[in-house]
Amino acid sequence: MKRIITLAIFVLSSCFWVNAGTDGGTKENKSEISNKLTWWEDAKFGMFIHWGLYSKTAGYWKDRKATGFEHFMLYERIPWKEYATIANDFNPVNYNAEEWVLTAKNAGMKYLVITAKHHDGFALFDSPSSDYDIVDCTPYAKDPMKELSAACHKHGIRLGFYYSLGRDWQDPDVPTNWPVKGGRSNTWDYPDEDKKVFNKYFERKVKPQVRELLTQYGKVDVLWFDTPGLISEAESEELRNFILTIQPECIINSRIGNGKGDYNVHEQNIVQKGDTSPWESCITMSRNWGFVAYDTAYKSPELMIRQLLEIVSKGGNFLLNNGPTAKGDMTEQTLISLEKIGEWMKLNAEGVYGTQPWHVANERLDNKISEHTLQKHDDKNTMKDAVNDATSRQIFPEVRFTSKGENVYAYVCSLESSEVCIKSLAADKAGKIESVEWLGRADKVEWKQTELGLILNMSANPIDEIPVAGFRIKFGKSNR
């Protein structure tokens, strides 16, 4: 039956591809792309979810810790048919899409991106063009993306699908060239790299499955491709045109390849001086992307809020990842952290959503530094796919700035003293300040602007697990 459906999809897809030819009918100008990105650039904060067959093994393989975590099929060189047997026991009986979506929404997140197909080639959705999917291979036998898309649409959370583009360890036609020829390929099932033709995989699997994702779940706001690999420029452009033919408002990340995406991706990294193009940092809450049972090294809510503010102050978006269990539960620490982040966002989000960078991104308040207690990575671990978090663990007193309309927002981070002098807000540097208000609080702020800076009395600030206080600052009309 699936072969018949696949043929039908191919025919329909061919029609779409004819419409998306080289006449430029689906091409957008810069203004149209900018308008399409408006909601995304205003959103600032999203949830990334890595979930799949690797969640079932939870970091183990054959009763020992696996090499490669969610990439262990590659590092352990497991034949895909053996790896596929994991699906026999993949049964997320606790999965509740509405709970996931509300968890994201209550944390202040505005969009959600989930791994519809990771590098192992397994589709976490009902894929009529392939039998290697959650409906056909697991006792769960349902499409979790259907429930998730419905919950996102119901609760106003924008929906994004992750799709591994340049790697697929189940397919025989996906060559790679990093870090060496065949370095990320399935060379144990399919050893001859020279016989692999990316375009065969592109036509047989990528195009039908991308079409399925864009036609089975209503509005899709983001297609988040990973590792473009050896996709050609012509194929990247063809894929972009196809997506826009079906869903013109869909945003596409840079990993579609060859400069054809709408925004840049920085993985496990925050740019030092900002990126003038639209950009996003995707970062893990713990050490890994997928669920690993022995991974208990989570970032603190304070550190994650500081990461959010650093990213937003530099003009980017923060896509914060978690890896649910095979049963469909978000981990206890994930839920605790997101609840605390949500409490902070309810008070302070005004200076996050819809903001722009100010002319100063941050100001260091003193040289006192403490190291966050997240476990250090093993220096001997040479893997580049899984444990590669390059974000800072340092916590120190600083101020982060954003702006929106007439307002400048100052977030005083990790300060232990009762008074702060913000030099960047001295009158000769910033202009005359008209008013200063707490974010999310009715209390009056004790402040004065001097030639040294803006002096704030912080003694009224309640000390909690996220010691980051937000202020709304208005300037006199001559300084607006």
C-alpha cells in the first residue's frame, strides 16, 4: 500500500516542482523575507526537542555506556536493521503533546522545533513514503506530530520541524565529507562512498518527506534543517522553492545549505559581537541533545536566563533544547528549570520580546567571577557531534541592555551588593533619563543619574534563584 501512496506523492510532488521552476515565481525579495521573519525576530525564545529511537537507549548500548550519545549508531557502527529493532520497544505511553506545548508556553517560549527525522533516518511522524517510521515500526503506532501540531495551533505556539538533510544512516545514497571523506556516513552497511549519489536520496526520501511535513499538519512556521552535507546549490534552491510553493510563509534555517536559508544557526555557541543577519543560538539545557539517563549536569535557571539576555542583547534568538524520555516525559529537572524561567519571564519579558539591541550590549560591573558547576567535559573526548557545548560557564555581575520604541531595558545580573552604578547610562553618554521603573513590579525605584552613571538602589530587589533584575528606562524627549 505504501508503494502506491509513494507513487501518488511523487506525481503530486512533480506537479509542485513544475510550478516551482526556474522562472523565479517562488523567489522572494529581501523585503518579503524580512516581513516573514517579523514574528520570529520578535519571539526571541523557543523550545528545541530532540526525541527519537535514541531516547529509548538513554545513552546505553548493550548494557554499557554508548559512544556518541544520540549519535551512537554512527560511533558504534550499528547496522541500521539492528538499530531499527529499538523501535520494537519504543512506546511513549506518557506522551502528552498539550503538556509539552503548555510547558513551553508557560516558560515564555513562543515557538517549538522538534526532530521529525534525525540522522538515524527514522521518521517520528507518519510518513506515507517510507515504512521506517513511528506508525509502522513501533507498538505506539500513532503519529505524535499530529497531536503536537494541534496543540501548538490551539495554544498559539509556532510550530517547527527539524529534518536531518545531509545525513541519513538508513539510506544507501548519503555521502559525507567531514571531517574526512565518509566521516559521517554509514560505511558499514554501505561501504562504497563513490557509488553514493545524494540526488537519489534527495528525490527518493527528502522531497516526499518534506512534502508530508508541509501538508499533513496544517501551518508549519519553521523548517529547521540540519547538516546540509553535500547538497548542491541547485538542490538547495530547488528545495527552498518547493517549500515556499506549498507554504509561502514557512521560515527556513541556514542549514538548507548554500546560503539559501532565512537565518543563521549557531550551535552550542553565542556569537561574540553579534551577527548582522537574523540568527539563532541552539543550546542544550544539559550536556546532551537527546535523553541520556546518566546526564544530570543541567545548567541553572540563572545561567540560562543570562544566556537568553546575552543572545537577545546581541540581536539573536535562543532555541533551548531538552530531550524527553522514550515514554514521552520531560525530565524532572527540565520541568523545574522551565518553571523557574517562566516565573522570571512573567515579570521581565517586556524587555525581551520584540526588542532590538541597544548601542551597548552589556557592561561588566566588577571582576568577580564564579564558575557554574556544570560538569566539565572530558578533555580526551574527541567527539564533535554530541558533547560540544562551547558556551561560557562563568557567572559575574553585569548589565545587559535591550531597546524597544522609546524604552531602554537594563537587566542587572548576579549582583550581590545593594547598589549599582551603570556607567553606560551616565548623562554624557546616554542622555538625560526621565524615569526608571522596575519590570513586573509596582514599587518605586530609588535612582539618580550622575556624571558617573545611573545609580540604582537594589535593596528592594527580592533575592531568588534567578538574581536578574529588569528595569525600564525612559529618556527625555531630546534624547529619544
